[in-house]
Amino acid sequence: MIGVSSPARADFLNTHQDYKGLPVVPAALNIRLRIKGKAIGGDKVYVRSLNFLREDLPCEDEFSLNNVSYRERGWFGNYVRAVVNILKRKGYGDRISGVKIEIDSEIPMGGGLGSSGSLEVALVKFFDAAFNLGLSTREVAEFSYLAEREELGIPCGRLDQYGAAFGGIIKLETRPPFGVEVLPKRDFLFVIVDTGIKHSTADIHPRRQREIDEGLKQLLEQKLPEDLREKLSLNHYEVKWEKISEDGLLPYLSTINEKSANRILFTIYMHKSTELALRILRNQAVSAREVAKVTQIPYEDIERKIERGRRDLVLLGLIVDYQHMLLRDLYEVSLPEVEEIRDAMLEAGAYGVKISGAGLGGAIIGIVDNVNVGEKVFKAGIENGGVRGWVSFIGEGVKVEVT
């Protein structure tokens, strides 16, 4: 019997940026999905979801390795089929045989915590362990991403799969060769509150992408300085976002539709604040004045907060809050119910709180420095509309637990 577990991930920093080719910063949580199973020979794959079994929903799937086709959209077994198809495409088809597996997850589906990415990562790791495929962590992450994106056609980035595979906090470059920087271990905790409001990444992401592309088209129809024009493109992924300055772009944004202008400003502001947060996470010196300049929070207010709390978490928390406000005001992916929960979590002592994932529901995350404060923040979130939640240390990546 082989057991594998993989973590949920918090979409910590630079949310909604991976599909633009910008780096993202996921953090693994101690909320895990587990697979137990064994190789049984032959060509049959048997799958059972214990979560669906408990909910009295269809919970079993069966298919042949020799004929892997997909069932209706949303069928849980399609993720297993997609992983098998990717392994076959990558040349491992003759090394795997039939298996019998059970899936049991603590991660809420559609909750903004990367449930599908965690499942794919655990499945790839299970086949790797069961058949000694010798896959690297990067290959586990990449094969999992390909299963969702290329096999199932879901317009995701790599954040979920790489976050679950590597664990900890990482900076993930979303342009080839998709570099991974494993950031130093941290001693703060996340408080995660599930709003109970379901969302679909497949609905949110394409709309925002179209809005950005509409704005880019309107910009490129204007007479622009050549150095700015060469950084732009008709496609959001091909824009050289890191090289565009706010000051150079602002005079032209006023001439395009407001919604598209806001989406473009969001992209620039979000990335700039993430670069500052990464310096904090690398234990590099960051001044209160630098945070004040990026977040537009008065320097004196920041200094007063530092006097009452842990300096690194005060500065990091203010950036987390700023990124939430960008998501709310410029990307329009928050809801009144989300804001009510968030306000309560901040009032209870969180250093910063933001949406995790696509938004319009799902989960929100806060950072705290100890379990006692974490429990208070968690309680406040639940009492003000959250349906469930967790206080979590930063988690490990995918791992084999039982053999």
C-alpha cells in the first residue's frame, strides 16, 4: 500500500498574474489531500472518492489504461484520466499498470485553495512512487499542470501545481524555463476562512484576460512613444509588464475604457508590491518609507503599527492588505460578504488579509504570528460569515507517507 499527500496552497502574493507571465508566490498549507492505493496489475484503474462517498454522491470510477477517454465535464475521475494520459504522452505508458486508489481530501473544492492542483500533484506522485518512475519535483509539478491545462482544457496557470509540489513559500516564474525560487522558511501562520461562496476559475480568468486585451488593443491604436509600444502586445501574456513604468503609461490609460485601464493598472501595481514583499520574505532590508510609497499608506501610520507589532509582519501585512484592495477595487473580484469577513479578521488581530485564488467567493487568508491570535482571527471570520476555516503553519510539499 502506498500513501501520498499533497498540500492546499494559499495564493499568497501576485494573485491573477500567472496568466500574464509574471511571477507568483504560492504558499503551501497544512491542509492536505491524501491518496492511498496499490498497483494491481492488468490495465484497469479503480478510483473511489471518500469525500463523495460521505456526501452520498457518485464516488467511484473505473477505466482502462488502453482506452482513456473523458466523461462529462466536472466528473472527478477525469483528473485521474488526465494524469494517466499525460504520463503516457511523456513516455511512461509502458511502465505503469492497473491501480486501485482512494482519495480523501481536507481541501474544499472551489474554495480558492488549489484543490484540483493538489489532486493532480498527488496522483502524479502516486504513480511515480508505485512504479518507480524517478520523477523530479519539477516534473511532478509540470505533468500535473499539463494534465489540467492541456488534457482537461482548463485555463489555469502553474501556481497551484508548483505550489503543491514544492511546498513552503516559493517564487514561481511563469515564463520558460519556469524557474522556482524556494524562499527561506518562515515562522508566521496563515488563517484561512472559507467564505462558502463557490466560484469558477474557468469563468473569472477568461473575462479578465479579455478585458486586458481590449485595453491593450486600444492603447496600440494610439500614437505611443516607441519605447512604450515595443513593450506592449495584443496579448496579455506577451506584454513586457516588468519593464513598463506607471508614469510612462498613465497619460494614455485615460483614453481607453475605464475597466480595461483598471485591469492594466492592477497588473502593474500588484507586481510592484510583490517585488517589495519578496525582499521581506528573503530577509532583506525594507524600510517603512518604501512600503508607504508603494501602498500609499502614510509613513507615520506605518511607524505606529511597527511599534505595536512584529516589524517584518507589519510591513508584509500592509502589502497583503494593499494587494487585496487592488483585487477589490481594480480587478473587482471581491464581494460584500468577503469584505465583512475580512474586516472582522483584521479587527481580531491579523496583520493582513486578502483573497486567495480567483475571487468572487472562495477563501480568504490572513497572516498572524502565533496560534492564539490565529484562533481569535479564525473565530472572528466564522462569526462574520465564514463556513469553515483553519489555522495553518506553512506546509510541506507533496510526499510519500506510507509504503
